Amino acid sequence: MSRPVIIAIDGTFASGKGTLAGKLADHYGFDHLDTGRLYRAVAQTVLTRGGDPDDAATATGAARTLDIALLDDPVLKSGPVGAAASRVAMHIPVRQALRDFQRDFATDTARKGAVLDGRDIGTVICPDADVKLYIDAKPEQRAQRRYAELTGYGEDITYESVLTQLRERDHRDSTRAVAPLKPAKDAHLIDTTGLSVDGVFGQAVRLVDAIMSGSRARRKPPGTGMRSTPDS
Ligand code: C5P
């Protein structure tokens, strides 16, 4: 049996990639994995234990013993957990510990299709994905969206501090040595600045439909797994 159709979505913080991934999964009847939640869950485990997210041994221990039930915990959405997530994500063994879970999700033949969103899906986790999208928007607009979201959760925070943290997060994610945030060479870029959720979704569906109808005939034979030499 061949692996499911894989849609890989990467992009910057608060670019709208998570919302888009969920909508695409619903639209095509695929399953969705928000891979940021894995890093957030590791970070939350470290924080709960009073550990330091910058300490590789502590973060790796949390990743290797991660309780998947934690992925649904609403606390993962908070600002401090997100900031700690980008710190634990810098450790190579943490990324290795989470890699198989993501690949297994993407290639589970029981699924019709899988949509994964994160920072390194098209470059490292699923370099052979059928469709790769890279989502970005101007920092000010992303900060505005995130500010509205966090204040909606009751967090006491200013727009300026959200913008500052967002720039720090972008910098950390895109300059780290391992699996840095960057578009895959064959990714399709969507700039969501000034676009509504439905506008972004419409653009993405047109792209996915066009790519899938063109690639159906060229789908790889069963048994062809992930490429072993990803481009980062
Ligand atoms: O997307 P989200 O804000 O939930 O991700 C939290 C952090 O987890 C990111 O800032 C990034 O450092 C890390 N992450 C990652 N690779 C992924 C998903 C998230 O490094 N595939």
C-alpha cells in the first residue's frame, strides 16, 4: 500500500500556517499534526519539572519520554511555553527524538492523507511531501494576530512586547544550526499579509488541487519512503 498524500506546511510564527493546515485537512479529509505542539509539550514538561529549556540533557530527557496526551493541554498555547519551545527545539537530540513520531504520522498507510505544519516539515521531516507550502506575513501583522490571540486567552501583554518576542523567535528559529526555518527549494510561497483566512485558504486549495492533479500520474510506487538526504 502506498503512503498517504502528504501536505507539508512550514512558515514563520503566527503566519497563519496552523489555521491553514487545519482547514486544508478538513477540506481534503486528511489528518492534521501541528508539530509545534510537540516542541511545546517538551517545553512544558521541562518547565513543570523546574528545568531549564536551554539545558540539552533535561530537554532531551523530556522529549524521549514525552507523554503524547499532553498535546491537547491548553497551556501549550501560552506565550511563555511557546518561547521555551523555541529553546528546546535548538537541541539536536530533542529534534531526533521527535522525528520518528512525525514521520510515522505522515506515512501511516491507514490515513488518506496527512497535513503537517511546522518549521522543518518540507526540508527535513517530509522532504518527499506531495505539496510543500511556505507561509509568511509581515512581522507587524503577525504580532497583531498573536496579540489578539493571547489577550483572548487573558494574558496581560502589550503589542510591543509581542512584536519584540516574535522577532526574537524568528531570529532563533531561522539562524539555529539544526533544521533552521527556511522554505524548501520546491515550496510554494504564500504571503498572508492583508489576506483573510478564507483568502489564504482559497489560494492554497487552488495550488494544492493544481499540484495534485498534475502529480497523481507521477506518484511514486508503493514502498518509497522518505528521502534520507533532506536538504538541511
Ligand atoms: O509553531 P509553534 O509556535 O507552536 O512552535 C513553537 C516552536 O517550536 C517554534 O518557535 C520552533 O522553534 C519549534 N518548532 C520547530 N520545528 C517544528 C515546529 C516547531 O523547531 N517543526
